[in-house]
Amino acid sequence: MFTPNDKEKKAFIERTKAQRQQREIERLEKERLVKQENAARILQRWWQRQIRIRQATNECWKTWDELLLHTQTLVDCFQVAGIYCLLCRHHPLKSKRKRLGDMCKCLTKKFITTIDNDNGDKKHQQLTYFALLVDSRYSNKALKYLCTIINQCLDVVCESSMNTHHQQEMYLTGTELNTLLQFLNPKMYQQTNRFLDDKQYLLSSPVSVLTMAVQTVFDECLLKSNIRDPTIVRVQRILKLEHKSNKYSAGVLSSDDGKMIRAIQLWLTTVTRLCLFPIEFFSSSNGNNNNNNERRRQQAIQFICTNILSVPLLPSMINSMMSNHLMKLVGIADIYAEITTTNNSKRRYVDRTMIEIMLSGNGCIFLLGNLIYMAQQLQQQDTSMIITMTNILIEAAQTYFSERQIQPYTNYHPLFKWSSSTWGNSIDTLVFEKVLHSQIEYLWSRTFMDQIFSDILSFDNGNGHATSSSMATTTTKGTDGIKSRLLFKKKKQEDRITIVDGKQHSQLAEFSMDIEAIFSMYLTLSSLFATQRKEIINRIAFTPRLMPQLWRLMNTFGPRGQMSIYLDAARRQQNDEDLEKEPLIKILKVFCEACSLVFLTLDDTDIFENEHPFSVQDLVKLGGFLNTFYFALLQQQQEQPKDMISISTTTVALSSLPASVKSFRASHRLLLQIYDLDVRHPYCPKDHWLLVSDPSMTKSALLALFNPSKQPAVQPFLDRLRQGDPVPLRILQLMPHTVPFNTRLTVFRDWVALDQANLMTAGSRALRVRRQNVLEDGYRGLGGLPPSGWKGNIRVKFINELGMEEAGIDQGGPFKDFVSLLVEEVFKPSVGLFSATSTNNMCYPASTSYIQGPRHIELFEFIGKVIGKAVYEGILLDVQFASFFLAKLLGRNVFLEELREMDEDVWRNLIFLKRYDGCVEDLGLYFTTDEEAFGTVTSHELKYRGGSIAVTNENRIEYIYRMADYKLNQQTREQTRAFIRGFRTVISENWIKVFSPPELQRCH
């Protein structure tokens, strides 16, 4: 039809294609319209059906309303309840609570019935819904209806989410609550005599039937409900109202707020009463199966723990009578048995299912707080239960919290930062703070500590026996619950404690495990509540006579005594976990932590004249033990990279240290304090601290101190260090006093020379300085110099008054002049950057450095870099630093005695206070200090709310510690940090750690 060149062929094909596409579009559109029409019909039918259902439902409810109005008999009540449950099952009431209230009124109503007695007379009797439960015609369905209605009442009574704050959204009272009080009370079921006159339909064993009904109601309703969350909402509401009144009206509640709090407290009391019904019932002698009753009682106690006692502060907010009833029914011993039921081979451990699934981390803390409150109210004397439960609950809670946001800690927590708890993370901070301060803090109160430390304080190994009031040949528990089983003697034979017989050794072993539980508790508490760690350790440290008594007690541990169990544990450790598994190791940890604080408050008179708290002989032994113990910890070998080069040995990070070394930082801190005391006031034998006798001492000899059976290859100590062996490096960094000074000086020079050799290709920096403005020009020219630049060549050109460069070639001389001029300027008292001690004119950062303007902190960092550069280049400086400042440069603690060098007047006043025999309160001191600067007096609090805390005989040691800490550390904290940061830019922290403060003074 078409010729090959006919153009109409192409047009025909395109037209045909377009028509085909158009037909396809029309077809698809038609299908779409059909589907849309069908969907519309479906929706219309569904909507019409919903309308009919709604209409039918309304008609049914109207019919139910009419039946309710004409309910006259108990059977009518049964029918009304049946229809109600049927309608609710298919069409829940949701927000229509009025009909539930009407149903509750009907259910609790008493119906009058007339019965013919044996004499043919008419007798009127009141019947309640309970009669249906023993009627063979209605029993099963009546119980089913009752459970449905009770569950609805529980839903309404416990209605409110964790975010509910308004009164109109919070259920507080109503007929639903009254219904629960009636039908959850087992005594109401037991009063069956008035229901049983009509014998025709009476079930056999009606008492057993009613008992089973009570159990069913508890099992299907109350014990399955969540009482905890709505209760926490209401507790939180009370605390917020009280906080508002404290903040805005000096603690005076408004009329509305007072009514609201009283209404919530009544609700809390009522709900607590409901939750106590099961334990009352299962504690009675109902039924013949005692084992079953005991199992159900344990279930009821667990319900109380997870729904009542896991609610923060609840026992303190309910009615006092109800609180006493709660503590009577659920005693400390019951809860103790509940949370220690699961045994993990050798030790008691908590039921992980209950803790992890039901209590979670927050629940453990709230439960512990309420247990502590109960123990206080009951004046619990057996503290061993409290200690055991605290250890279990806090250890379990600790696994749920982290300071970092990592898996599984993805939920923000108001107190612990990040949490993996399944509930409670949105609870207000007020609640956690209240629980911590009003309940848990009791564990480190003076009252509680006096109880649990009484046996330690009464221990005496000096006169041959313990002086505990409860000491006897029996294993009777003392008044504080810690077993006093101290019947052993001391024999003067090679300074060892010898146990008289195996029985007495066993008694001491048990006593030592009790002490371990105490200090394990405090370690875990201080770890979880990091903000309270300082307070906890302070309370332990400043318990009178505790530290020396603890030292004496630890020396009796083990068959050989003399701290041998700790030394043996340190020597035989093979990995990071071995030492932590050792028994009694936590006692040593807390002792070192607390004792290091005690030494901060001691002066030379205490130590060397009064020999308090330790005798000089004890100090020598303590220092020797810590020296050997920590030296043994450093011996643990760790794999090092094969390609490690020598330079890495000068800058190895302490994060690579064995975990046991990092875990015992406190013992290292205490060791250095005792060593520094010996440096300042020698009292130890010559070479007491040396464990490496000379530079050629071999590693085999080093290890032979701890394991003579090993004979590794003989190599010099310095050679091992230069080859990258981490053990000698650890010793130099952490225990340099065990190595002779000349050896350490050689190592220091080697490190500096090696570092300089690696920087030979580093660039140089030119600096133009006016002699009259050395600090200003130096800071401007070098302030932005990177760390590597400070180790390079700095060429200085001095500018004269005419702005011309002074003649001369920089061969290092101008830079030395620059450093000398800079040091001379910045350390002038008139500049205000540094102060000088009054006795020996030693320098330290001034607290008034702010007169240099907002950049004064940056100036300290710059000066630190300049001093570091001078040490790096071997330039001698005409400046001497105070010993306490050099100690901080080395990262060490400073003593109260160091305050004498800084401010002798303050030191003398603190010593007077320390030894004052009268009533300290008469001195009118508070935890504050006043400072005068440039005619202005500024007051600083030494602790939180210190202005309202008076200094007393009991807390004066804490005051002395805090005052010394403020003067020596806090007052110039930012200036000192900046200087140290600058100094360590040039001189590695690890380099200078090989020296003591006096030795460092000699080096620069």
C-alpha cells in the first residue's frame, strides 16, 4: 500500500501508536474509577455499619440504664453486671466512667430479701454480691463479672501517665476506689454466715469456694496490675508542689496546694492498703496447703517490692498508721529473704529476673531508699541485712547506668547521665535528689557508721584480745549486726600474729568477711553516686581512730598476718582480673583512699610528736608495705607492639597500664604522701625506699624480689629501658624513688637528647623584643607558637629605644637573655602574676592575677612554656618555686603542713583549731573563708551551703581539710592548671615524674 519512500507510512505508524496509547490510558482510568467507586461503597457500608453499631450500642446502654434503675434483687444485679461486661467487652467504655461508677454502686449495694424460717415466720436479710459466689447457679459467671469490673476499677484508679501533672487528669477518689476496698478485702469474703440461709443452691464447702475466689481476684486482677507508675506520678506531684512552695513562699503551701497534697496522700494510703490485702490473706492460715500459701506469700512480697517499695519515698508519704502496718507485714527480714533467695554457688546473689525485668536500675535505687527508711523507723539493729541488701541492689543498679552514651545506655537519665533502664528515666530530678539526700545518705551518716564500725574500733591486737563489748567465746552478733568473733592473741614472735587455734582463726576469717562487705558497699556507693564520692570517703576517713584500727586489723588477716595476703595477691597476679577477685581486697582499697585524705590534715607535730593517728614505726611499716605492694603491681607484663621504637618509651600513655595499677591509684597516692613526708622530715632507715640498687641491676634480680623461681635473661636495667621494656618505664614514672637519683638523672638527659635528635630538622622562629616590654612582646610573638615550635630554634633580636635591632649574632645568648629578663619581670610581686612565700621567698601563682585582665590565664600558660623551654635547653633560671607548687606540677597531693610555707598565719590558726580543747562552736566558725584583695572582702563557701554549716568538734577535721584544700588547690586552680599545661607542652609529664619536688627544684 505504501512505497518505500512514502512519508505517510511513518505518519500512519505514529498515529496508530498514539491511538493505542490513548486507549490504554482510557482503560486504566476506567479501572481506577471502578476501584474508587468500589472503595467508596466499602467505606460507605463500613460507615453505615458503624452508625448502626453506635446506635445499637446506645440503645443497649439505654436499656442497661433502665435495668439499673429498676434493680431490686441480687439476681437483677447479676444480670446488670452480665450485660455491662458484655457491652464493655465489645464496646469499651473508654472515657465514659459514669456507667462504671453506677455499676460499682450497684455492685456494693445491699439487697433486702425475705426468707421463711423454720417457724414459718418471714425473715428479712441483707445480701450482697458475695452471695452469688457461693450460689451454684451464678458462681462462675459472677466471679468472672467481678474480675472484669475490678480490672476496670484498677484501670481508672491508676489512670495517669508519667507525664500527668494536672489535678483534673489525676484520679484521686471515687466509687471505684471504694469498690476496690470492698472486693479486694479478704475479710469481706470470709463473712459468709449471713449469705447461707437458703441451702437449696448453696455450694458445698462455701468457705473454700470463697477462698478460691479471693485468690482468683488477686491473681487475675491486683497482682497483674501496674500500681507503680501512677503512684510515682502522684509522689512526683507532691514533691513539685513542695518545691514550688519552698522556692516562692518560704515553704508555706497555698490552700489549693495543701488540699491537693492531702488528697494525693490519701490516695497513696488507700492504694497501699489495697496492695497489702494479698500478703495479709496469704499470711493467714487459710487452706490446707501451707507450701502453696508460702509460695503465694512470696509472690505477694515480690508484688509489694516491685509496686509499692519501688515507688520513691512512698512509706514516708502515706499515713503513719498505714506506714507502720506496711513495715509490720513486710519486714526487713522478708525483703532480705526475697532478694537473696537465688544462690549462686558460693555466694548469695539477687534474683536477676526480678531485678532486671521488674525493678530495673531505678527500681533498685528506690527500693533501697525505702528499705533504709524502714530500717530507720524500725530502729533496725542488725545492720548486716542492710549491708547485704545494699551490696546486692547497688551492684545490680550499677549495670544500668553509664556516663557515656553507648549501647545499651541510650536513654538520658537526670542523675546518672545515661541509662538502659526500662522505666523511670523520665522521673523528675527532684525525686532522685530527694531519695538520695533523705534516704540513701543515711548509709554514710555518722549514726550508721558508728554502728557498723564499732567492732573495728573496739579491736585491739596490742593487749592480747579484742575489747568489743560483745566479745565472747560464742558467735553472738553484736548490737550492730557485725559478728564479734575476736578471740585471738598476739605473740611477740617475729612481729607476727599467731592465732591460738583453728576455731579462733575461723572466727577472725568470718569477721574479716563482714568488714569486706562494709567496704564493698561504700566502694560501690561511691562509684554509682559519683557526686557523693568525696563525702563518703571523707566520712570514712575522719571517723575517729578508724584508720589506725583498720591498719592493725588488716595486719592480722591471713595465717601469717603482716599484710602478707595482699603482697602474695599482688605477686601472683597473671592478668587484670586476678587481683580484683582476691578476698578482702576492697578493704585495702578504701583504706588507701581514706587514709590519703587523713594525711592531708596532718602536721609534723601530729606525726612525729603525738604519733597520731599512726606511730612512726607504723608509718615505716605502712610505707614499706605500699612500696612493695605497688612495685609488685607494676611487674605485670603486657604485650607491646613489635615495631616499638625507643622514643615511644619516653611518652608511653598511662592508659596502657595494667588495670590493677589504675585500680589502685589511691595506694600510689598514699605511698607518695608517705614518701614525701620522709623527704621533708626523714624518719625511715637509709635506702628504705630503694628497690633498684644501682643502674646495672638486672631484670632477673628485679623480678627475683617477687618470684625467685624465675630466672630470665640477665640485662642491665637501663638497657631494658632503652629497648622499650614497659616495666622499668612504669617504675620510673610511678615509683621513681625506688631508683637512685643519679640513674634517673641519666635517664632524663637521655630522653631530652633523644627528643632533640628527632627535632633536628625542625624550623626556627624569629622574635623581635623590646627590653622594656619583654612580657608583652614575647607573648605577642610566641603566644601562637605550636608545641613543636617550642622545641625548635627560637632566634631573638632585641630592639633598642630607636626601634633598631641591636648588633650581634644569635648563638643562643640573646634567647637566654630573653628568658632571664622575662623571668625577672613576671615574678616581680608588683606584676601580680606570682606571689612569694614569706619565709623563704619561693614563688607560686597569685590568686589576684586577674589584675592583668582577661588574658591572665593565657599568660600563665605562656610562662609555663617559657620555663619548660629553659629546662629543655638546660638554661639555669634565677627563680625558686614553692615546694607545694612543684608537687602539683608532678601531679601529687599536698599536705596541711605545706600550707605553712604558703600562709603561716592560716596554718597556725588551723593547728590551733585542731588542738582546741573547748567547744569549737564557741569560736563562731562556718564552712566559709573571707579574702581581702584591693580593699574588697569576698566570702567563699568551702562546701555546698557552707555559710549555714557551723564548725563543731565533730566536723572540725573536715573544715581543716577543706580550708587547706581551698588555699593550696582551689584558690589558684585555673592559674596552676594553665602553667602546668604550658610547661608540659615542652617537657613531657612522664619525664619530670622521675623526680620528687626537691629533686625537680635542683633540675631547673
